[in-house]
Amino acid sequence: MTRLDKFEKFNKKISMSIEWVGVAAFLLMMTITTVDVIGAKLFLAPVFGALDIMGIAQMVGMTFAVATTLVLGRHVQVEFFVMLLPKRSAAAIDAFVNFLGIILFALIVWRLFAYGYELKVDGEVSSTARIPFYPFVYAAAASCIPVCLIYIHMFIDSVQKVNKK
């Protein structure tokens, strides 16, 4: 097993483990929605802060699922033109796209950590439930780090395909 294979296995393990946080967030969304609708319609008592919880849970659910989506190849990809190219050219384009992915998600991680710090300093909280935002923004930033690692692996793999004779 090469180092690149070990790196890929490590990325998959991390991605699959943090995915459960996203799944839990989506389950929380379903539960809150159900309880809120039943409470509001039958008992005239909606869940306090349901919209705040839903917004935070959506962010957590999406950001923690990105890495697994990338590992499983479930992200949106337009490759009808690239499929027509020779393998080395396709690998070169793939390497370039993966490099752009590394840069994009490195910027996302950096800016989310900076934004989380700003939210913490300013004391920003949700409108009704008064839930602080910064821990969830920090969590979103941390959940994007495995995406960077996956893109690094995909970039190295693409470069090896370009250099293969």
C-alpha cells in the first residue's frame, strides 16, 4: 500500500466520520419541523427558536456532508468535453480543476475561521433563541479541512496520471 493509498484511506475515514454530524443535523431539522408543526397546529405552542435552530442545522448539515460527497463522487461535475480528450490532457485538466478546488476550500476555511472570530468578538447571536453563531461557523470551517485534503489527494493523483507514460 503506497503512501497515497494510505492518505486516501485516511481521508475517507475522516470524511465518513464527520458525515454523522451532518446526518444528526438533518435528523434534528426533521424532528424540530415535526414537533413545531404539531405543536403549533394542535397545541398552539410552536417550538421556541425553531427558525434559528433550522438555519444553524442546515449550515452544519451541509458543511459536514461536503467531504463525503466529494469522496463518493456525488458532487456536480461537467465532464462531457473532457471525456473526448486524450487521457493525459484530461488528467491535466483534472489536475488544474483539483488545484482550483484546493485554493477555493483553503480560502473558505480561512475566511470561515476569520468570520467566526468576528462573530465571537461582536457577540452575534440568533434573533429569537439567542444562540451564539461562532461555534457553528468554527465547526463549518473545521469540516472543510478534510475537503482540502481530499482535493490534495485528487491533485496528486491527477499529476501522477499526467506524468505517467
